[in-house]
Amino acid sequence: MSISLYYSGRRDILLNDNEMKLLSNLIIKYNYLMTEYVKDKTELFTLVSHDLLENGEIFSGSIKLPNKLNMVMKYLNNWCDLLTEIKLSIQNVIIKVNVDDHEIIWDDKLNKFDPQK
């Protein structure tokens, strides 16, 4: 059985150069954190090519989660932390996060995407 995390960001205007650089640096940071933790071959956070984005999307992608149940939450927390940092760093972005058909919602009290909810 395979489960995946799906994510996308939407807003009315495209990312500017500074926002693209910020997004890229955040992805590099969290991919590094995950590889340091896992010390094993792991699927990294990636984005689909811009020419494959739907109208209004500024980023989109998916990542397969591990088959080991005890590792799923570590992965989810890492990727949700990344998506939280993106949401807090890029103005007016609306981010949608799902694990297969289960939506991970933004927690206004915690100011983050919380996979435990």
C-alpha cells in the first residue's frame, strides 16, 4: 500500500524572482533536513514544471510517503513544516495539502499545517 502527500499553492499573481529563490531555498533546506534524519534513500520534495501548472497555481507537487508506519509522521511533520514556512513567507498564497483524500488543514491557533488534526 502506498500513500502520498499532495500539495499546491494558488494566488492571483505569479511568483517574482525573490519569491522563487525563497521557495527554492526552503525546499533545499527541508530536503537536507529529511536526508540528514533518514540517512537512507528518500523521496525528496519536488515541484511540477511550471508549464504543467493549472491556471492560478504557483506551485504543485506530490511526494510518496514511506511504507513504514512509524516513519510516516516524521515525514508528514517535516513536509508540513516546509509548507507552513512557505505559507508564512509568500504573501496571499492559498496552500492545499492532502494525504491521499484526507485534507490537512491550516490551524489558525498554532499558525501551521498540523497533520495530527
